[in-house]
Amino acid sequence: MQNIFQKRSLIISAIFFILSCSTFVFFYRMVNTNKEASLLVEEKWQTEEIRRNSVRSLASFLDGLTEERTLIDAHFVKGSDVVPFLDTVEELAKDVKVSAEIVSVNVSKDNSSLMIELKTAGTFEAIYKFILLLENSPYSLSFISADIKNLGTIDVPNTKTVKPPEWAATFQIKVLSFINE
């Protein structure tokens, strides 16, 4: 009987050992599978974190360039900003006491430049200052033609005062820094 008891204990121990080993192998494989899955997820997370950090650093870099970008944008006339540009030209004329009238505005066939025809009237000195202001504006302008004419002097009746001679000028200006959007 003791022999049977030892055999049963041995068989139960063997079954328990095999069951324990199988359970260990099963859980070991599960842990390895989960470890591989977690490594893949961690790798994706790291890649996404690196991408987000890159986006953040690029955004902060662009925020730092806002002032420079504004300065650069001030040198270009966009297709949507033609009217404010023309208002700026007229304001420059008012600053030097020249009357200015925009006669025509045309976009070139290849959409690379803007053609403006402008008529002005005033003293020669004022027209000259207006030309200098246009040349020194932040925009890249090219004077295609300039026709400046003397209209003569104006005598004020019953006084000995003579107004300076009136001049008229017609300009064709090509805006080279034009971006048609």
C-alpha cells in the first residue's frame, strides 16, 4: 500500500509538475507577446512624441519670425492687396502735395507684375519728391515711362505774387514685387 501511495504521489507530483511547467510556458509566451506589443506601441509613441516636439519647435521658430515675416510681406503687393497699395501711392502723393489720379491698373499676362498708369499735377519740386518717394518705397517698382510737362505759371490777379509753375506728369509704373494669388 505504501508502494501504491508512493506511485500515486509520484504521478500526482509529475502531473502537477507538468501542469506547472505548461502554465509557466504559457504565461512566459504571453509575457513575451505583450512585451513585443508594448515595444511596438512605445516605438510608435516615441515617434509621435518626436514629431510633436518637432512641430512645437517649428511653431515657436515661426512665432519668432513673425516680425521678420511682416517686414518681408511689406515688400510685396498681393493680388488681394492691390487697392491698399494704390491707396498708399495716393497717400504718398498727398504727403508731398501732389494731386494724383490712377488712370489704369493692369495685371501682366503671366501674372508676374502689375502695370499702373498714374497722372499727377503739382510743382516740379513736389513731383520730383513724389518720384523719389516711389523709388524709395519698399516695393520693387520699375518706371516704364514718365512724361513731365510744364503747364506754365499762374499769375494771381491784382497782386504781384506769382505762383510757381504748374507741372503735369504721367507715369507708367511696373510693380515687380507683385504676387497674384
